[in-house]
Amino acid sequence: MVEKKIRLLVGCAVILTTLLSGLDASKPLRNLNLTDFSSSNVASVETVQNRYAPAGVTMDPRVWNFVFPPIGPRPDEPPDEPANPLPSNGAIGVSTSATLSVSVTHPLGDIMNVGFYQQPIVPPEDFTIIALPDTQFYSRDHPEIFTNQTRWIVDTKDALNTVFVTHEGDIVQDWWSTNQWQRANSSLSLLDGAVPWAIAPGNHDGAQDGNMTNYSTYFGYDRFSGYSWYGGAYQDNNTNSFEFFSS
């Protein structure tokens, strides 16, 4: 008698079929126990067969078939990616009372509970925008005050979360005075690389007389074009420009 050892894969179902003629149908086979198939207590195929046979019946070794069905999705298989969200991802202008819906499926066809969760609302951070109006008399008579203003902006930018500075024009009193432009340039240069800033000409800066030569020399397009926050200027003329800032 050839001894056969049977090894079973844990988790796989075993279907045992018998084709023994004359088997008493009123005496079904008892349930199999996986421990009965371990190598330590199975002497032979016949031993296992006879152990589970009805009382008084000796089973034929040839009629025992073990079938291992293919392994399908695991019981813990995750659900499929949700589809068809309404409102759609990135939608804008959605009513605050909109009905939320999404299509969900599971590879095993399981019933699932669907919930919707709102992203926590984070209060917006306070930020500061500083305006510098009409510095023409500082440029002409008190350049130290002008410099103190821009130095203060740089020194407090973190504490105030200053995101942008804009000069509203009338940088100098007399657009033809090179000395006043140099003073203004010295004061405003403290902002370079420290905080995004913009400037526009006023009537004292030559806009009224149509002479923007000095303005373009000190605060022209080329001075700002290399900054990421600088949006551009009309016809590359910094008398009309736009900038970006974020907070």
C-alpha cells in the first residue's frame, strides 16, 4: 500500500465527492476537519476515507477527488474608485443646499455605506497691504522720512504679514529734478526682494506734462520684469502695469 500524504492550503475550500456504488444515502459522510489531514495523523488515503465513511462501509480509494476552486477577490477587497460625483470635482457657483451624490461599486458586490464629509474650514489668515501716497515732499525735502517708511515696511513685514506695497503716485515734486528721483529710488530700493510692490506715476512725476523719461529711467519695466509677482505692463511701459500677490 502506497502511503500518500495530503497537504491542504489554508483558506482553500475542499470539495469531497464519492462515487461509491451501493452507498447508503441515509448515512451521509461526516464533516471533514482540516486537522485530520495533517501529516502527523494521516497514515494513508484509505485511513482518511474509512474514517469518514458511514458505519460498516469500506470506501474505495479510487473515488476520492479533491477540488481546489480558484482563489477570487479577498474578503477585504477595497471598494472601487467612486465615480460620477455631483456636483463635479472643482465645480464653482454651487448652491449651498446642493444634493450630493456619487456612484460606488465593490468588486464582490457588497453593500456599502456612503458618507460625505466636509473639509474643515480654516479661518483665513490676516494680511496687510500698504499704500504709499504722495511722497513728493519727502523726496524733495525729507528723504530720511521716506527711507524710514520703507525700512519700517521691511522690518515689520513678517509681524504684519505684509503681502504687497503699492505707491500711488506723485513720487517726486518736480519730475525734472534728478536729485529727487535719486532720493526716491534710494528709499524704495529697500523694498526690492523683500516684498512685492508696485508703482504708478502721478501728475508731479511727468504724467501731466507728458514727459515720463525720468520715471521710466528709475521705475521702468526692466526694473520689475524679473520678479515672479510682476504681471506685466502695457506695451512694456511701466506707467500701466499689474502685479500679483497671495495671502
